[in-house]
Amino acid sequence: MFGFFENEQTKKVKSHLINLATLAKADGHIDEREMSFIVAVGKKNGMRPTEVRNIVANAGSVKMLIPDNDSERFDQIFDLVDMMLADGIVDENEMDFCIEMAERLGFRKAIVGVLVRKISMGVKDGLPREQIKEDTQNFLRFECNDQNSKG
């Protein structure tokens, strides 16, 4: 129970892992591919697999932290979409959850559906993460500029 002493980065990682676990449970259960994906994200962020599994098991006790920059927000939504595709079945609840999470992460409601689908298509097409990120950022910049010119 040392949550008080956790740094912000650790809290962000835990929050992200819980978001992933919530998505994995959207279809009623977490299958082994989804759990492996969540563990891999945790390991990439310096956590041991047992820590990650413990966080997933106690998912109700951590509150969501919103990343404070666009790059981290993109990384979180990318991981959510990537995990949604991990089991090869895109459940409607999972898609809805990804769209809802994109909104909660600060993306505009008007574009979140397109954003999630663009990431999905990039992952399905086997594009590298950085290329999908760049394409998505270009799309977001265009959408923001388009909105500003209408306003």
C-alpha cells in the first residue's frame, strides 16, 4: 500500500494498464493474448509481469489519469486499439470503449470514431507504429485547422 509514494509516471502507467484491462474485459473476459499484450505494455514501461497481473486483478482501485501531452494520449489510444485487435475479433463493445476512451483522453468527440478507425486500419495493414502516429497527427492537425477556419 505504497501508492502515496508512487511518482506520476508510475501512476500514468498503472492507469493505462487498467484502461487496457477494462477494454479487454469489454467482451466479458480477458483472453491470454490480451493479457500477454497488457503484460508486454507493462514490461515496456519497466514493470514485472507479476506486478502487471496484480494491477489487472485489482483494476477497480486505480483512478484514470489523463496524459498531459498529445504524444502520450496517442500512445494510450494506439495501445487500446492494438489490443482491441489482438484477439482477431473486434467486438462492438470494444470499439465503443476505444471511442469513449479517446474522448476521455481529450480527443474531440467529432473525430474520435475516425481516429480509432484510422489507427485500426494502420495496425491491420501492418504499418509501423511511428507511421500510424505521424499519419494520425497529420489528420488531427488538418481537422483542427479545418475547424478553426469554419469557426
